[in-house]
Amino acid sequence: MLPITYRTAVLPAWVDYNGHLRDAYYLLICSFATDGLMDLIGLDEAGRVRSGHTLYTLECHLNYLAEVKLGVELQVRTQLLGHDHKRLHIHHLIERCDDGQVVAESEQMLMNIDTASGRSAPFHERVAGRVTALAGAQQELSRSAYVGRVIGLPGR
């Protein structure tokens, strides 16, 4: 089972004129889930202060799968798809808490950044160990059909 990295109710400010969660807020929810992932791997507030490192998002692909209305409780589960010495390839799955319906999925590439230099840097040993452990725990999990998709119109 994938870890839950964020939980929230859909707030009034997040809802549009159609009564639906605005598209930008799906990404905000994923952003908070990335913070939850950072906590899991040791890049929580204390870890960021200790290491001087943080994560930046390099790329994001977001699939909207179902509408969500005001007050609906959502949670995000996060899968580590791959990693190297300074990058994480992840997948966030946003689902309703009441019935588990998947409402959106986001594939992302994250980069470890040394905040003093503003440049990419290898993960510190403590974080790298947690990343490796998480990858090991998730290695047998299947990948979503929404991972690796390309945006484009069909060719003629």
C-alpha cells in the first residue's frame, strides 16, 4: 500500500463557478503531498535546516480524472517510481477518502537542491538511505497507466 502523504477537504476558495475544484488546486494538493514525501525521506523542516537541501519540481504531468465538489475529503498516495543520487521520479494519486475514487494523478520529476548554492546536489547520506528504503518497499508495486504518457494529438 502506498503511503498517504497529504489529506484535505476541498475548501470554498478552491471551488470555481461550476462548483468544482479548480484545476490549479489539484496541483496545489500534489504540492502539499510532495511536502509529505519530503517529511518521509528526512527533508522535513529539521532535515532541510540540517542539510541545507530541499526539493524542486522539474517537471509535472497532471491527469484530471473526476470532478470534485466543495467539502469532499481527499487524500494523496505517493509512489516512488525511480531515483538516482539527486532526483526522484514520483507519482501522486489523489483519491476521495469516502469511496477511494481516483480523481487525479500526477507524475513528477523532483531535484535535490543545495539551498546555499541554488544548484542540484546529491542527497545527503541520511536522505539517500531513506529514499533507497522507500524504493525497496515499493519495488513490486505496479505503475499506473497514467505514468509515462505523452500529450499530443493523434497523427494522420
